[in-house]
Amino acid sequence: REAEWLRSSVGDMPLWGSYPPIFLHCDSQAAIGIAKNYAYNGKRRLIRIRHGAVKAFLKNGIISLEYVRSERNLADALMKGLTRRMILETSRAMELKPLDR
């Protein structure tokens, strides 16, 4: 839903004629497969609702789901605990700078 809001906000600015989809990187091939598979038969209501929204966004070109390997997924640092080595690697990849003391 945030991608839809972002796209509509950018759409209010007359910079380009058309807008490409917002790329969402996902490290779960199963989740991407479920989102793109029109035969999905979800049993839980919340999953069914979200699945329908994701499918609509994919179909309308608002988002595009792209696979990224877990070790290249920079969002992991924001989602789960990492080893010190992984924190340093992720920080460098995000071009974060250490604070001066």
C-alpha cells in the first residue's frame, strides 16, 4: 500500500509521462511465486486480502516483485538480528558512515 501511495504522490508531479513500477525486492521465492500465481488458494482471511491487493498492484503495474538473495537483501538489517560481521557489511553496502566521537 505504501508503494501505491508513493506512486500516486509522484504521479501528482508532472516530471514524466508514465511511471515505471516500483521494484520490491524479496528474498523468498515462495512468496513471489504465491503472489504471481493466480491459482493461489489462501485459507486465512488476512493473507487472502493482502494477496488480492498484491495481485492487483502487480497486474496494474504499480509494483514489480524481484528476487534478491538473502545475503544481498539490505533490508534484513532492519528486520532481524545480525552478526557483527553482517552489520558491518550491510552498513557499508548502505554507505552508512560511523559517528565521530
